[in-house]
Amino acid sequence: MAMTVRLPEELDAQLEEIARARHISKHAVLIEAATRFANSESKTERVLSIADEVGERYADALTRLEDA
């Protein structure tokens, strides 16, 4: 899917430096960064979901610990 991205000049310059140093295109740098971000967000959602499940499963025990 095609997309136009407008970046602040400073960020564009940083991406250009990274791309040049790694001998890849800025497009490749952006794809890698977006992939890392999406994976990170996905992991965060899974961790929060598991934490909610644990909280629900052990709500009574957690309440007793608060009162101890």
C-alpha cells in the first residue's frame, strides 16, 4: 500500500544518516522501525491482558494480602 509520510527535517536527516550508515534505503529504515513498534505494542497488549486475567483469577487472594 502506498503512503506519503511527511517528516520533520531533523528526523528526516537522522533517518538519512541511519540509512547511509547501514547501506539501505530510508524506506527500509521506516519499515523496520514500524515493524518494531507494532511488535512492541502487540507485546504490551498481551502483557496487560495477562495481568488483567491474573488479577481477576486471584482477586480474593490479593484482597486478603491487602488486609494483611
